Amino acid sequence: MRLSRYFLPVLKETPAEAQIASHRLMLRAGMIRQQAAGIYSWLPLGYKVLKKIETIVHEEQQRAGHIPLLMPTLQSADLWRESGRYDDYGEEMLRITDRHGRDMLYGPTNEEMITDIFRSYVKSYKDLPLTLYHIQWKFRDEIRPRFGVMRGREFYMKDGYNFDLTKEDALHAYNRHLVSYLRTYERMGLQAIPMRADGGPIGGDYTHEFLVLAETGESEVFYDSEITDLKFGSREIDYDSVEQCQAVLEEFTSRYARTDETHDEAVFAEVPEERRRSARGIEVGQIFYFGTKYSEAMGANVQGPDGKPVPVHMGSHGIGVSRLLGAIIEASHDDKGIIWPEGVTPFHVGIVNLKQGDEEADAACESLYKSFEALGLDPLYDDRNERAGGKFATMDLIGLPWRITVGPRGLKNGVVELTCRRTGESEELSPVDAVEKVA
Ligand code: ATP
Ligand code: MG
Ligand code: MG
Ligand code: MG
């Protein structure tokens, strides 16, 4: 992309309404625009990162054997009356009436709808196990939308639902989700710690929240510091293996790590004092096993091996796709701007032309641009007729991992300057070597 042709409305001023770094930086970098409280337009740069995150979530879900579909945002109230949640959900549910006076709602989650789909088609235990998921906009009329996309009213979420014959099978699905979530967050450059949580309105005894430690997080958390040493890394997991998934769950949940809802001072006191931590965290996902709560209420039965109908065991599993942008930025920025982890960066490299219109500099930039494209990388070329300082400030703000600076003086010596956004270190290299280092 050439910046002269892109739409990147960066702001010079720090928006007064933004209280935390990620919200400020997303506004300043021209990633989002608020349209109403907690409702945002995703401008091109923000949209690009959102899609990258969404792609990682899809890839990791499908790697775990989960099947994508797409359910609508608007739902009929009748389904929610069947589960009893139409009245229970409260004011967070946005209720809508259509022209015929029918009660509708903008879905805050999809347990009822997916259970309806399941019961309509699946009749035999032989069709299990099954995990279906989608990535779709949700609406929750949060009492206090704030911190930008972190607590929106309209937000993008991956929600997946497993259907199993037995509790044992459903707990394997739970573990499989835990493993896939660890992989998902690490690919985004994030450490998200599974912590024992509380069932809340969706209900259920088995539940973990995934938290990214950050001072600006809304959750209070307590943990054994050893847990932050755990890395999933590049290990290969057979998602069908009950033992392998169970072993990962045990490894990542055996140390004390709880949110304030389940925190227990007496148990925490057993952790050696020097390892006890209390901190704040951002909830970027949650997994639940809730048994037959919805299948019994809504008649989602399958014929078991003995021919008798049994309600299926279910769980639901969510990732806050749009919230993740905020969480990643909270975890990775400095006073100049965002520092994107490689896995989610909107462009791989920025090219800054110090003297637009200089024949040699223009040609060198064009050639770099083409080299990156040929390698399947996505460069952003600042080809505007602007001062170098402004170009550098924009590149630092939008946080691409690498910047290549091209000017007539360097070119005389056959070099360009390659700068790493994270370390700030620069080196002079031939254009060919610079491309190689970025790739
Ligand atoms: P919170 O405790 O922050 O209100 P939640 O527990 O109500 O979140 P879940 O029902 O567990 O949310 O939804 C799954 C994920 O969706 C959450 O882990 C979070 O990452 C994301 N999420 C929930 N509410 C919002 C919101 N208002 N804005 C952005 N993301 C959200
Ligand atoms: Mg909530
Ligand atoms: Mg929560
Ligand atoms: Mg939650």
C-alpha cells in the first residue's frame, strides 16, 4: 500500500476522552471511530488488524477440529423464552420489536440459537462429538462502555459450542479449547493466563477465564508467579488425544490463578509468599462446561447407544476478538505509539522515502516495495511529500515491526537504514540485505 493512496486519518492531538493507552493509540492511529457510546467504525488500519486476529482465531479453531458457521446478529426472543434467559438476562440485552410487533434481540451470545440448530438436525450419538463456532458481532448494552473496543457495546466475538454424549467427552472438548486458546493468544504475541472463574449468567461449574496481565485491566487477579513462566510454544498436540489435552490443562491450571470472584485467601496462603502476586488483568476469553442446562431446557436430545434419548452435554467458549486489539496494544506500546507483534501487524514493514521526487530515492523505494510484494509481504510505503520527522512519527505511531529509511545520501553509499520498532536499533544495509533481514 502507498500511503498517498491509503486512508489513514492519524490524529496529532491526544483525544481527551480516552483514558487508557490502547484507546488513545487506536484513535490517534486512525484505527477506529466512535459512532455512539461503545459502537465503533473500524477504519482501514483497525479493520486490517481485526481481520488478522480473526484469521488466527479461525486457523486455531479449525486446527482443533472445530467447524465454522455463521449465525445472524438478530435473534427471535422465542428461543430465549425456551431457555428462560429472555427474562433473566436483564438490561444488557438490547431488545427490538419488528414491524409485526414480534420480540427480537441483538444477540449477546448464541447458546439458544446453536442448540436450536443442533436439535433440528442431529439425532444420534453417532454424529457426536461436534463443535460448531462462529465469529460474529455481539451486542451487550453495557452500563459503562469504556476504554474503546475493550468494553464496547457492539463487539466482535468468537463463540464456539461443543455437543457431546457424556460429561467425560464434553470435558475433553473443554480441554481442547483450553489448548487451542493458549496457542491462539501466543500467536498474537500475548501471554493469556487461564484462571479459575465464576459461572456467571451462562452458568456452569467448570470455567476458566484467560487474562492478559495489565495495569489497566478491569479484573482483579491473584496468582502464583510461577505461572508466568509457562509457555505453550511450538509443541505439537494431537487434539483427539484425551491424555495430551488433559496434560496441558493440568500443566497450565495446577498453580494458583484466580479472579477475584473465586479468590480464596486460605488457599492462596499456601503459595510461598515470594510467589504470591495480586495484579490486574484483561479478560480476553472464557471457556465453560455447563452440562445439560440448555439441552434439557430446549430438548436437544440424541439417541444413545441403547436407543434411549439423552440430552447432550455442552459447553461454550468465547474469545473477545475486538477486545484483543486493545489488549495487545496495552501489552505492547511505548510513548511513541503501538508496537505490533509480528503475528498481527497490519503491514510487515514501512518504507520511508526521505526525498520524494528524487529519482534515485523514488526508484530504490519502488524496488524495495516490489521485492516485499514478491515475497508475499505487505509493505506500507510512505510516498507522501512530507518532512522526515512527520513520516517517522506516523510510522512509530502505527507500530510496524520494521522501518526502512531511504534517502539520497545513503544511496550514494549503497545503503538504506533498517530500524526495528521494538528495540529502536538501526543499522545501515544494502537494500537486498535489508529485505532479507525483514523477510
Ligand atoms: P466481562 O467480564 O469483561 O464483562 P464477560 O465475562 O461478560 O466479559 P463473556 O460472556 O465471557 O464476557 O464473553 C467472551 C469474551 O468476549 C470475553 O472474555 C471478552 O474477551 C469479550 N467481551 C465480553 N464483553 C465485551 C465487551 N463489552 N466488549 C468487548 N469484548 C467483550
Ligand atoms: Mg460482561
Ligand atoms: Mg467476565
Ligand atoms: Mg467471561
